Amino acid sequence: ETGVTQTPRHLVMGMTNKKSLKCEQHLGHNAMYWYKQSAKKPLELMFVYNFKEQTENNSVPSRFSPECPNSSHLFLHLHTLQPEDSALYLCASSQDLPGNNQPQHFGDGTRLSIL
Amino acid sequence: DQQVKQNSPSLSVQEGRISILNCDYTNSMFDYFLWYKKYPAEGPTFLISISSIKDKNEDGRFTVFLNKSAKHLSLHIVPSQPGDSAVYFCAALGLRGSNSGYALNFGKGTSLLVTP
């Protein structure tokens, strides 16, 4: 079983739909992240959670709404998305916040397509 | 403005030879650097890291070199194997801003192809 699991792997949705991405980590980590990877762009940090509390919101539009019910689970709720939101969404976790020089462990991502 | 740059989008190397992947950064405050490897349809996998207090870190076939004065790091793979064919991302850890925490800043990646 992989350390960080993301579901679904692929998602196609219309601009008026509401859907959620799920991430679960089995590593006992305290920090979790959402990243966006668009074509030909580097990974962009979206949100950071530490011990269930949001510590970073990297100017992400409100149509993306994260939720972290516990240290092992992270959700990204999507509503009224735009075509430019089509991308690979990656979840990651680390033992503590990045300042402690620890690698982040990534899930396999959700490939999101907005019609 | 992109703070971590991987200027070679792709690299092709023969099996058994050395692969050298390069990465440049602009922020002198970065103090921890990582390389990730990504296969298609999978997430990035941590490969090797180096702290700014070192100039070299080795793990098996993988060695990362850091040149702080040049703000440059490189990943050497020796000998290269076909299974090493993947996209390699360079990342640097630094503060996002005066009121923000630390974050990883990623390059766009270099696609390595190791041919038999």
C-alpha cells in the first residue's frame, strides 16, 4: 500500500458540478499539502495543513475549498471550476512543516479535466 | 518569477553512461534541496536531498552536488539504467514570504531517457 493515496485518479466534470478530491496518508505525518501541476509549469503549492490546521493558502481562488478533518485525510472540494483549472492535482505529506528539512511524499495525483 | 530553473527539458543518455541533470536557483536563502523522480501516471518520488551546509551527497548510483556560490546543483546518475527513464524535478526549500512559511519551490522538470 502506497504511503499517500489519492482518489479518484481521473475526474471529468462540468463547470457547474461539485466534486471532491480525497487524499489519505498512512505515514503518520503531521503536515499535508495540495499542489497543482499544469502543463509545462512547475508544481504550484495551493494549501498547507499542519495538525489539521491550515497554515498556508497560496492565493487560491475560493472555488477550491480544502478540508482536513484529521492529520491523515485531506480533501479538496471543487465547485464552479473553470477550464483553466484542468490540471494534475497532487497531494503530499511530510512529518512536519517544510522548515524542518524533510522530504515530502506525494500521491499519484488526480487528473482533472473541466469541460 | 520562477526561482528554480531546469533549463534542459529533456536529456538522452546511453545505458551505462553518466546522466547529469542540472538545476539553477535564484534565491540565496534556499537552504535545502531535493530531487524527485516521476514516472508517467505516478506522483513524484523523493530521490535524494542535500543541505546547504554540504556540497555533495551520495546515495548508491545517485549523487547530488551543490555549488552555492553559483546557485547551482546537479544530479549525477552513474551508471544510468533504462529504468532511470523518468522526469526529474529539482526542488528548493525556502520561505515563501515575510509572512509566510517554508515551501518547496519546484523546477519544471527534465525528462531523462536512458537508451539500451
